[in-house]
Amino acid sequence: MSEQNPSSANGTTNSAGPSRRIFLKTSALAAAAMQLSSTGSLHAAGKDEIKVGVVGCGGRGSGATRDSLEADPGVKILAMADVFADRLKSNLDSQKTRFPDRVDVPAERQFIGFDGYKKLLECDLDYVIFATPPYFRAEQVEAAVQAGKHVFMEKPIGVDPVACKRIMAAGDLAAEKKLTVVTGTQRRHEDCYIEMIKRVRDGALGEILGGQVYWNQGQLWYKTKQEGWNDLEWMLKDWVSWRWLSGDHYVEQHVHNIDVMNWFKDGHPVRAVGSGGRAHRVTGDQYDYFAVDYEFADGSHFASYARQVNGCANAVEERVFGTKGQSYSTSNRAEIKGANEWKFRRAKKDFVSPYVQEHIDLIASIREGKGLNEARRIAESTLTAIMGREACYTGRAITWDEMMKSDMKLGPSETITWDIAAPEVKVPVAGTA
């Protein structure tokens, strides 16, 4: 199953690929990481090759494959899996054109079908990229950890509380096995965000009183049903439009900003109240817009806004207010105003794409045996987004404890094969649950 990249609102399309300067910069960083490796690590200094497999070859899977290759000259792509053969071929052909000497995926390591990821995990690989629709994430990552593979998994990590708790457990097992788990929340690896959070931790904002987080953009891509497609195939190809596959755009996309909110607070909210609705969508069962009030245990509140409607004001950013000032952040920009004025500045020559930096950090962790593990915090951020989504869907106040106890599981109740019927869906209406 492939995940197509749903947005270019803050640079997530990455269609052109990094420049030669970025490649040289990231290669130098990777080489430095190798020199710092301990001789007792899984990949000790001097072992250049990093063997990578890819599960999900759509837009985001193709981007993550390229980012991995850009991150380190020792990376080799050796296996791929997808439900759709044309998606796998497209990713493979694209990467072989750019990196002919570092992409070696013969027919016997091309796996097509819903169980293709299981066959891929039997290959000799160091880490596996998971870029399937979020519905599949928990099962696949759980299997990878059990197989002893390091993991890069795209966000979000699920569409329901059951999946979030499975990822938490898989993350705990990965920690026991000293496996590295990195997620596709690139802001956690972006220099401007990292520098800003350091200052916040040092008290630049004082006590955090609240804030606002946004992902407002135009209409997303969608696919109408074509002749010859049954409902299941249509949903899989139009996956961003369906809650059981994507979690709704509030979870699938806005999780980036919600994760930043949790990062500022170094925790998660305890309660959510919200509203939302649908007016413009052509396919699927999702809302067009959401507004959520999150309450944290210390009484602070954050407002969250997500919208995908053409012809409206757009914003992909975070604002946080404290007793000593306020901060503003978005991709490639961060600043603090108030008692501790600061604005992030970077020389252009020092830029490394955060999408590449994720893989640099992952590979360094593997080589040094550090066991970098982001599983629990992205599971908490995903569950935070689900809590907000459910508050809007139902019109009720939803608590964190309720989510942690919930057995909600979206999608088919049986193992997905081409023989099963697509799940029945309907657009949620607040106040009727």
C-alpha cells in the first residue's frame, strides 16, 4: 500500500529533490556520524553500507526513499513492497535513475500484495521505511520490531486509539531490543524548531499559558471512482479522503502542528472540545474544517485549527504565549518576542532539509547504537489528534483517559484481502452519537 504525499503547503512534496550542495552537506554529516560510531555498535565505524527496504511506494514513500539515499552515501535500497505494482515500479524507476549504483531491487525482492511487507521483513535489511496509509502502520511496524528491524515510519501512526496503543507497545519492545525508531514529524529534526525549543526549555517564554496551532490550506487531491474499480480499490487509491485509511486530514496532516504543541508542553492535553463540518468534499467521509480547544493538566489551553477549503486564508504555523513573551514558528522560521527576543538565522550553505535530516539522525543512531526512539511521543501526538477529531465528530468533551481506555478500531474487522467488501462508512454528525 502506498501513501501519496498529500500536501505541498509547507514543502512536503519535495518533487525536485535536494541540490548538490545539500547532498554534499548531508554526506559530510553522515561521514562525521560514522567517525563517531563506537566499534561495538550494530554498524561500527568503517561499515559503510546501510541496507534499506521500503513499504509503500506512493508519493511520500518515494520521497522518503530519496531522502534516505540523500542522507548517507552508504545507503542502498534493496527491497520494496506495495499493493499496487505500478506504484512500486514508479518508485523503483525514479530512484534508479537518480542513484543507479545504490538501488538494487531485483524481481525477487519486489513484493506485491497486502502481505508483501511480511516477505520484505524476511530480507537482510538494516532499516525499513513505512509509508503506507496510516491504517496499516501499527500492524506493519509491530512486525518490523518483532523481526529486529530499525524503523522509519511516516506520521500519523494510526487512525484510532487501538493503533496508537499498539505503537506504544511496539516502541517499548524496540527500546528493549535497542532498535531505532524515527517518525516522519520532520519539525523535530529541523534546526529552527530545535533551537527555539532549547530556548523555551531555558525559560525564554516563562510559564506557557497557551497557544494556537494551524494547518489551513486549499482542497486536497482526490480520486473519483473509475470503471473497473470496486469500492475497496477506490478507497485505497483515494485513501486520503477516508477516515478508516487516513484518520481524516485533522489527524493525517494537522498532527504535525499538534506534535509541536505537545513538544512545547512536554506532554499531552487531558481534554478536548471542538466543532467542525463538511461542505465541499467530493469523495470520502471526512470534514472540511475543524476547530478544537485543548486543555492541559496545568490549566493552559491551546486552540487548534485545520481546514482544507479553496479560496480561504491559509496558515501552517504555531504561536505560543507565555508570561515572558510569545513565539512564532513555521517551516524554516522561528522567533521569540518579549523579554528574551530571538530570531532564527541560518546561512544558506548550512541548510539541510529536515526530511533528509530525519534519516541522517536515524542512521547515526543505528551506527552508534543509541537506540533513538520516537514511537511513544508520536503515538501520543496522534492520539491527541484523534481526541480532537472525536470531540468534533461527536460534539462532546473527550478526555485523554477516555481515549486510552477506548477500544475504537476503524476499518474492516477482518484481514484485508481483495476478496473482502469495503467497510460501510457515513459522514459523522455532531450531537447524534
